[in-house]
Amino acid sequence: MLRLQGINAILGVILVFMVLHLSFAPEHHDIRTTTTTMLGGVAFLLMTSSVILATRLSIFESAFGGLDRMYQVHRMAGTFVAVFALIHFFGVPKNIPEGVDPIANSLAPSSPLGMASLVFLVIGLFIALNRKISYSRWRMPHKAMAIVYMLVIGHFMTAPGVFFERFSASGFLLIGAAIVGAIALAYTMLGMNRRTAVPFTIEAVNRMERATEIVLKPQRDMIDFKPGQFAFLEVQGKGWSEPHPFTISSAPGEDRLRFTIKVLGDWTRKVREELHPGGEALVRGPYGRFDTEKARNRKQVWIAGGIGLTPFLSMLRGMEAGDERQIEFVYAARSREDAIFLEELQAIAQKLSNVSIHPLFSDEGEFARIEVAKQKLADPLATYEFFICGPKPMVDGLMNDLKTEGVARSSTHTEAFEFR
């Protein structure tokens, strides 16, 4: 669940900036100039927030509810950046007022820098929001947004004083944000987060129905993670430079790290067809707050659709006898052949007295719907806490239905596993 602490912190900084900007606006500013320059500053602060969140620093996870939620805010902030930047560009005066020294208040290079940054920003946002562009082609243009950020810094740092006083109260706040943002940008672009990567040897590549399991042997220490968390996997070697996020499917305490990956695109298909044991992989993480153990309600319904099984697989593999939770696990798959690890799950449920497995197969007319949950659950829906992971249409549909049935939003948890 998205937590509001991080969002409130961003909004708090923006509010402080707006108050300072409006309270200490120069006397020669008209409403148009004050408002449009303020919106430009808000756009920059949102852009800085996106840059900071892109560092993936775990210290921010608690404030936002996990790295997946941080990326949601990252995308949302980017959209608002474009909106406010467009209003700023078309609304801010384009000419220096009469009687003002044109040399001391030259529009160059601020104006060209602003125009260039806006053009690249709009192009970058279009690429970021276009789902038809593959991840490998999307990644490098998205990294080029670092250039846009530096252009924006150059734009407001060279802006004519008649439009924006850099060394005013609000100006100092923007300069401080620029310093923090530049440091965060350097951290990300220079690959400093690679220092946190843990090396593994690829021990096995198990090809299953519509999925591939990668088994990794630690070269040094095993990473410490909780069930339901994910990590970034980066296979080493030519053509394998892209890190990709996957949920960890092994249980904490195992001496091997396992990822179960569905074939969804070029990279995952390449994993299935070309990856072989003996290679090396780097793992960065863990990340995520999809945690059923900390839930207040001991009566829980877990709903997995397809490869959304993986976080629950780790949870069940790590569950010990005597667990006080009562778990109703609904596993929806296209067919019995597609229901990977079903026999293992059923074997685990037989050993544990607190887990019931409910497989559903769409080719047999069974779907993960609230009507099915009502039939299978002994108590009213509102008495359970729900954890859902799977395809977005399934998750969105279930969330809407649970809301209609009166289940509190605080009792429903999803993993927003989309990083674009």
C-alpha cells in the first residue's frame, strides 16, 4: 500500500517554496510573472523528487511503502512536471519589460536552455509512458533525462533577475534542491549503487511451462531478505547488461537464491533460450514492503494470478509450523499445466494446519472473482485482510469489487510491480 509520509514530505517542500515565493515576490512582478515562475519552481522540485527516488535508496522505502510505490510516485511526479513546465513556458513573459537594462537581464542563455529542456522533457515523457516501446529501447532515452535535469538547472540559474531572483528565499530553496538533486543524479548515473550488488553464480536454469526458474549460488554471503520482497537481477556478460526486477521465490534461510520468471518480452525470452549455468549474476536488493507477517489481521486471503504466485511462494516456503495466521490462498492460472509449483504448494498446505489452497483454472471456467471468494470463505469478506498479486486487470477488478463489498482500503494490499 502506498504510504503518505513520502508524498506529504514532497508536498511540504513545495508548499514552503510557494509560501516563500509569494511572500517575497519582487514589487515589480505582476501576477502573471509571479505565478508562472512559481509553477516553474514547482516543476523543478517535482523533477528533483523524481531524481532522488531514482536512486532506489532503501531509506525512502518506509516513507512510500516500498520501492514499487516509489516508482509510482516517480512516474506521477514526471507527469506533473511536464504539465507545470508547459504552463510555465507558455505563460511566462517572453520579453524584457521596457526600461530594464537588456544586458544585465539578457534572455540568453536562459531562454534557449529552457526551450531545449522542455522539448526533451516532453519527448522523454512520451517515451516513458509508451508501453509499446520495449524496456531495452526505453532505458537509454530515459537515462538521457539526466541531461534535461541539468538543462533545467542551467535555465533557472541564468534566468534574468527581472523574472526570477535566484538569491531570494525561494531561490535559495531551489539552489539547495539542485545541489541535492545533482548529487543524487551522480549517484545513479555513475553506478554507485552497483557497490551494493552481491555476486552470484548461476547454478541452474529450470525451464517450466511459460516460466523459467533461475537458481543462484552465492559467491560470498547470501542476501538477507523477507518473503515477498524482490531484487534487481543483472546477468553478467555481453548482451546481458540490463538489470531487471524480479520477486524472490526462495525462502529466507535457503542456501540458494531463486527467481521464477515468466516469459513476457525479449529479455525474459532470452533468459529462457540462452541463459546457461556457470555464468555470473549481480543481485541488488532486497526491496519491497509486500509483507503478510506484519498484517494486523491474522485471517488473510492471498490471491495470486499467474506469475503473481512468486511472492506467496516465498512466503509459503518459509512458513513454519505453529504460524498463527489463517491463510486462504487462491491461485488462479490459465490451466493446470500453467499452475507451476501447484503440487509443492499443496504439499506445504498438507504439512501446515493454517493454509488452504484454492486453485482456479480459467480454461475450466474458474476465475479470481469476489463471487468465488464469497463461496469459499467461511466468514464475511470484511473480516479478512487481502493480499493480491497478478496481472493489472485482475488486481484492479478485485480491488474495485472489494471496495464495493465494504472491505476497508487498509485491509487490501497489492504489489505494484511496474517500473515504467
